[in-house]
Amino acid sequence: MAIPRNDIGGKLLSLKRELEEQKSQRLELQGELKSLTKQMEMEFGVKTASQAEKLIEKMEKEIEKTEKSIRNRIREIEELMG
């Protein structure tokens, strides 16, 4: 069964609009990514997602170490108080 020309034309126009919308969204997302990458580099000195992940892991370890130190100091103070 053949598809009427009107349907084909309408479908092509619909696909064209959808493609243009997706291109626009892609450009917007690329701009956001570029902006966030620049911000990440300025604030944290990292240029890639891999570097950022390594930095996060390092910071998490430092936080855990600091939390442990604080808990130990609180425990010492509690023991001194009695």
C-alpha cells in the first residue's frame, strides 16, 4: 500500500523540525558543557571528568580522615570531663 504524497511530505517536515530541535538542544548542551568544564577548571584546577573524579575521591578521603580526627578529639574531651 502506497503512502499518499501529502503524508510523506508532512512526515518529512515533521522529521525536519524534530531534527532542527535536536540540533538546537545539542548546541545548547555543548555550550553548557563548555561552561561547566571552564568553571571546573577555574575552581578546582581539573580539565576532565576523570580528573574531577580523582579529585572527588581525594577530597572524600580527606573528609573521612578529618571526621575521624574530630570524633577522636571529642572522645578524648569526654574522657577528660568524666
